[in-house]
Amino acid sequence: MTAGALEQYDATVRDITDRRGEVYGHPMDDFDRAARLKAVVAECDDPHVRHALEMICVKMARLIESPHHVDSFIDISGYARCAVMCIDRKRAGD
């Protein structure tokens, strides 16, 4: 008998969270770190740049647990580029 869609979904999500936990630690620790970093970022007036900075905070929080996880550094670069893309679009509208 094959597993139903919900069972398959649950198994897949559990596998993903277990693998991420091996790299980033328990979600509560990761979320707490990110929330503390985001508290400072909340002062940014630009909502688009602020969102990019919040995503960078998530990656920074994960790097605290796993400082050699190169993918997080790459993601930070991507979010920084996204912020610059938003700035360019806003400037073009001026």
C-alpha cells in the first residue's frame, strides 16, 4: 500500500527539517538569533531594503551555528544584489 499525499508530505517536510537541523541547529535557536538581528533592521525606513536585510539576518543567524556553510554566504550576496535591484528601480522612477 502506498502512502497518501499527507503522509508523503509529512515525511518529506520532516526530512527537510531534520537535514536543516543538522546544519543550523534547532529552529528555536535559529529563530531567536534571527529575531534579535531583525530587531535592529526594523529601523530601516525602506520596506524593500528592510526585507532584504531581514533575509540577510536569517542567513547570518544560521552562520553563527555553521560558520563554514558557504551557501549562506552566497545567499547573503544574492539578497544584497536584490536590495540593489530595488534601489535601481526606485531611482529609475525618480
